[in-house]
Amino acid sequence: MDESASILIAVVVGVLLIATLMLFYVPDPPNTALVADTRFDVAVLAFRNSSTWPGIEETVRSRIEAKLAGTAAIDVVSRAQLDGLLIERSLDTEGTIDGTTAIEIGALAGVQKLITGSIYAVDTRASETTVCAEWTDGECVSRIPGVEYSAGILAQIEVIDAGTGRIERTFDLDGADSVSLPAETLFGGLDTLLANAVSEIADEITWTLTSYYFREIRFGLYRSAEAKRNGFIGKGETDRFRTGETVHLVVHFTQMESREPFDVDWVTSSGEMVRRDEDLVSEGDWRVYILDTTDLAPGRYFARTALSGTLAFQTPFTVTQSGGAG
């Protein structure tokens, strides 16, 4: 078998594999709701630095703070407000925080969780390698000597319950980044590599926190929905419906406990109940909740949902007269 035939077979197998996966793949609805039983307000405290890289602890703190602040359902106390409170009460958070101090910080800042930790090591390296100097038809045809520059960070993150002062979770995390350049190229981008490594740690801690403390729901409003495998695919995503159309709320329960009560209240803009759907759901379940708009007056409505009695999400939609803009 010649090389051309081998490549053709590989391409055909790849296409068939992708087609098979698409048959089984059910895309999630576009919107995400994170649900916690209690408020999740956090303060990100100073980090301890055991590495030989000065200032890396502040970079880690800032990136984690920014990442958490951009995450739905997590409220982060601003650095300026927090530091002002600590200075006012002469509280030191540079070293290990004892339980009494943690409780006092939580009460002052009005938060339930404190995030802190240690930077154990920062590793930067320059290793000999080769880099591609010439490409032809997507393949490297010529390589030259090069240098791979890499940066890695090892850290331990602590989540402290501000009500009890106890460390309730610890996470050992690492972040890394690298780049390869021709040997004669001057490189001054270690700070960039370290920043990318820190961002990786911030992403990991955010994902870990949301996975541990929150239940996750994916949802969307559609004109119709069809069953596929063990899920549903919404058709015609929209938040505007004509009278007589049916609203389809597609929900995927991606992360939660087993058999939790889930309620969908279809309400008017003034809060008047139009219809309620009551359900029991578990992780991995898909549901489609529908509302017939035939007897509804034009106006704004909401699908308001609750998981185990806690508000999960509220999504608005409008109903217009049949024949109006859709």
C-alpha cells in the first residue's frame, strides 16, 4: 500500500469517526445557572510565598480574585475594601491564619468563605530543542536548533469557612506554560509565561469551587425541541413568541444531587402565576417544560425556576399578537 492510499484511508476513518460521534453528541443549551444553598460571598486574602520568585504571591491573588469576580453566583469583596478593614482592625493575614482571626475577618467583610494559600515553587527552564523553519502543505520540512522556555508554578489553595474558622477544603494545583523559539532569538517573556501559568491556576480553582459548592444547570428557550439519545436539542432559540406558539424550556441538570425537587413557575411580569410544573431531577437528567401561549395576553413573562426551594434561574420572554414581529 503506497503512502497516498494510507493517507486516504486515515482521512476516511477520521471522517467516519467524527460522524459517529456527532450521532451521539447532544449539545448543551447556551445558558448556565449555578445554584448554592446559601450565599457564596468570598474574600481572597494574601498568599504565602515559599518560592524564590518575589511577588508571585500577589500575582496569584490578583488573578484568582479577578477570575472569581467574573463568575456567576460568586460575590468577591474588593481588595481595597478588604485591606482597609484589615488595617483598621490591625489584623495580619500574611502568615497562617488562626480560626479566631478567620471568624473575625469573615464578620468584618460579611463573607462566608476565605480563600488563601501558599506558593510552593516557581520553576523556569530553558531547554535545547528544535523548531520548524519551513512548512510545506501543513508538514514541517526543515528544522533548526531552538530553545524551549517554560515556567511552572506549584500552589496549595485553602478554603476557610468564615463561620467556624476551619479549613474545609485544600487543593494542590499547578499551572504551566511554554514557548519554543529559534536558538538565536532573544527571549524576555518569562513574566508572560508565569502570568499564563497563574491564569491556569485561577481557572482551576474557580472550576473546583463551582464543582464542589454549586449545582450547575444548563438551559435555553426554544420554539421546539426534539429528543436525541438521552437528551433534547432545542430548535429556534428565541425569547419572543407569537400567541398560539409553544414555549419550550430545555434544561440539562449537569451537576447536582440525586432526586432534588425542581419547580418551574411560568409567571407574568407582575408575578401572577400562569402555570407551575413540579418535578424531581438528578444529575445528568434532561427535561423539556412547555407553555402553550394560546390563551396568554401579549406582554412579558418569566420562567422562574427553583431547585430544592432555592432560586435557580429566571429567564424572560415576550408574547406578541399572532402576526406581529417574531
